[in-house]
Amino acid sequence: MKPLQAKLSQYTAPQEAKAAGIYPYFRAISSEQDPEVIIDGQKVLMFGSNCYTGLVNDPRIKEAAIEATKKYGTGCAGSPFLNGTLDLHKELEARLAEYMGKEDVMIYSTGFGVNLGVVSSLTGREDYILWDEQDHASIIEGRRLSFSQSLKYKHNDMASLEKQLQKCDPDKVKLIVTDGVFSMEGDVADVKTITELAKKYNANVMVDEAHGIGVFGPGGRGVCHHYGVADDVDLIMGTFSKSFASLGGFIATDKEITNFLRHHSRSYIFTASITPASTAAALKAMEIMEKEPEIQENLWKVTNRALDGFRAAGFEIGNTSTPIIPLFIRDNNKTFAITTELLHEGIFVNPVVSPAVAPQDTLIRFSLMATHTPEQVDYALDKITKVFKKYEVIQ
């Protein structure tokens, strides 16, 4: 055996979980990503999707994707920097700029690629990146690639952020990067105080709205618009793979920043463009979100029903106030076992273990879509409560 294979063969955690019958990943779905999906020929309620709007199976979006494929083909065969820019891409960028209230927008092939390419390239060796300790992995990878000084602050702790800002050279660039809605535990960033501190210390702010768009704000524009600070946030990131029911991502900002990024962001320059189908799907989803406020209204109805139900049943759900509800277990094996058993009970949820969260914070991530019904929420609450009691996580 070669050295690489010999080294990697020591990683046996997946095999051990499979042998114990509790391996919870790569569960193949053979239907649409609706509130109800088919796994191994059985109907299962889906409470593990990130499509908060529930638009991923909307016939209008599917038709838009089909028509774009007929006109442009299945791909662009190149990066936007060279041969991969379509007029459809420019249309989406212009509409997103209007939607987000920013001068310009750049679209990337994935949301991960946005954070990777933006965070890694904007600041220089003498500058600073200040980041929340629970920021998404894509932000963390971006700051790892940056040559800038990296300053971590405690989760949503504004005193900790200010202490880190005080360490910075006042004449250098200081970029504060945070999730708007934190993806694993569902709590919301204190964007008001962040923007106030940014003004005080002459810093810039970037907010990842991947889990905020479609959920908060007028027309689903996100946390920054919901709290009235969008004009004070220099860069707003979004992804198409969640509420936009597509694939890709974007950064909304001013033209000075996009001019630089278009010529320096490596995950933009050296990655093939978003497909025509994905572009058209995102365009149509944005149009629907703007015109149909009842989508958000339905989402919050089932979200509040679930939040109230879990609290009443004695679950530990942390500080969430969003459709992302963490059900803390604090034990890896129990997390895997409960996830597996819930699937047998007809409930699809996602296990979250290290490194997505700290080892002592393992949880099941329960997430809602606007297309869930109150009856489906109640059924899931009943089944999850039964299994959690069996494993003595709740009384």
C-alpha cells in the first residue's frame, strides 16, 4: 500500500458507524425535494431541506429552467471571465442589484465559491479580517486563504468584536464577516450593533445571507433589510441553492468592489459559469418571492408552530428564532442513532456533529419550508418527541 492510502486507511469512523447501523449520510432520495420525499420506496417527511420558500418543485421555476436550457444549452463551457458570460447572467445580476439595493452584483457558480473568492481576495497582508467563531465553513476557508491578519470574536458577542477591533491599526482595512442567520443553530447576527461598531472603527461589513433570504425582510431580502441596515453593510452575500431553489451564489456590493473582484477573485475567474437552467430558475424564484408575500407568511406560521411545540415538549433548542431549529443531543453516537431511527419513523432530519459544531454541541437540525402543513409539523413533533424520550435526551 502506498503512503497516502496507508495514512488514509486509518480513518475508519464511517465504517464503524455503518457496522453499528447508524450511518446517517448520503441517503438517496428518488423524488422531488418536497415536504414529502421517497427514500427506498417509502414516503418520508422532509425536515432537512434548506429551501425555506419551498419553491424547489414549483412548476413555474421548472419551466423557466427548461426554456433556458432549450435556448442556451446545458452549460457555458467556460468561466465568466472568458467565454462563459451570457446575457441571461447579466440580466440576473441587474435584477439582483435592484432586489438587494446595491450598485452591482456578481454571480458565482456556488455560494461556497462566493465566500471563498470574496473573503480570500479583498484584503491585503497588513489588513484585518474579523470573523464570528460560528461563521460558515466557506467563510473560514476564505479567510484561511487570505494573507490578512485573522481575528476571531466570540459568537454574536459584540464586546468581543469591539475588543478585536481595538487591536487593529486604524489606518488599515478592517473587514467584519458574519453569517446573517447562523446555519446550524438558527440564531440571528446582531447586525445593528455590528454596523454601529463598523462606523465607530471605520470598518467594512460583509453579511452572508444564505439562510436569511426568503425568510426575513420585505420580499425575502434577508436579515440586513429586515433590520434596516442594508445600506450600512458593504457586501451582502447570497446563495441560490436555498430559497432561490437553484444552484449558485452572488455578492451584492458597490462597483469599486466588483471591479476588483471580477479581476482577482479566483473562484470566479477560474470556475465555469452558473448553468443557464440555474440562472433562469433563480430569476423566476426571485420574481415569485417579491410578488407572493404569502410564502413568507406560511413559512413563519409553521416555524412558530414548531418552535412552540419543541419548547413545550422540553427540547433544548438554543437561541433560534428562525426556521432552523437545533435539537441538542450532545452525544455523537446518540445523534447518529436518533437520526437513523427517525428515518425509520418517516422523518428526515440532519445530524450535525463536529466540525460543523463543537463536539459538545452535537444536534439534530430540523428545518422548515413554507410548503409544510401544520399537520406535518405536528406529526413530526410527535415522532421526534417519542424517539428523544426513548434515548433519554428529554424527559
